Amino acid sequence: MGLSTSSVITLHVNGEKHTLPVDHRTTLLDALRERLDLTGTKKGCDQGQCGACTVLVDGRRTVACLQLAVAAEGREITTIEGVADGDRLHPVQQAFIDLDGYQCGYCTPGQICSAIGMLAEHAAGWPSAASGDIRPAVGPTPLTPEEIRERMSGNLCRCSAYTSIVEAVARAAEADASSAARVPEQSGEAAV
């Protein structure tokens, strides 16, 4: 009696549950594109080197071409189709549009998902290879263009729209910081 090479799994994608049979060798990228018809996530190198297939898995950046679909079962997956809030674009999406953070657009979904994950990592205080003094007393690492370039270095753009991508990520970070400053504490009392 041989071992089974397929399973029925449930993927939680963009707030919806999808149950589907998959071969154990099926990547998350192929399950998203070929089985769930979520084609915003792009297949670039299929080797984890270009970042075109970047999605968020439990809020963290993941290259979907290296993640097996069976290993993503039960985890929250967000693709480019799920980052907007209804008709309201995510601040990173809006910044990419406003600052032309794309040219042909092929890498843009992965760039946007990666930027969202990267901004969360930065907000959590995670250092990068470009981070300077990371002692707690110094405070958070400034999100300089060099810091953004290093943190986004796993996402390639063949059109070389890097200058606009860095500007878009910086603007989204500023928008995120200013909106966080405007949100009142949830203490049950009205903000003054």
C-alpha cells in the first residue's frame, strides 16, 4: 500500500475559505493562480529569487513559489487582491499609483505585498543589514532610502522603477505613521 500524494486542504485567502484537493508538491503560487484563479500574484523566476510572487502569510512576506500549499493550510494568506479595503486602496497601493512605482506592472503586486510586510517589520523594530545603531536607547531605525532599498532587495523590477518604488514605500510609511498618530486610544472614552 503506497502513501497518498494528494490531500484536500482548506486555504484561508483574503478572508475567504477555499477547500480544494492538491498534490502535495503543489506550490502556494500554483494553488493561488491555477486553482483559485487569483492571478494577481505573478510567477517570475519560480525559484524564490525575484519576489514577483510575494504574498503575506500570517502578515509576513512569503515567496509563494517556495511555499507548499499544504504547508499554508490554516494560515491567513493575503494576496494583492485582498490588500485594499473595499474600494479604498491600501496606502501602499495608493502611493505606488501616485508616484509611478511601476512601469510594466508585472512585479508590482509582489512589490506592494512585500512593502506592506516590510513596513510591519520596521514598525515592530526588526533591523535590516542596512540598519545602523540598533540599541533600544537609540530608538527606531529611520526608514531612509537606503534602509528601504535593503529591506526591499528581494523584489526585482526589470524595468528599474526602483527610485519610484522607494519613494512610494517612504510615502506609505509616512501615511501609515500619520494615520496611527490620529487614531484615538480605544479606552471607551471619546477622544478630546
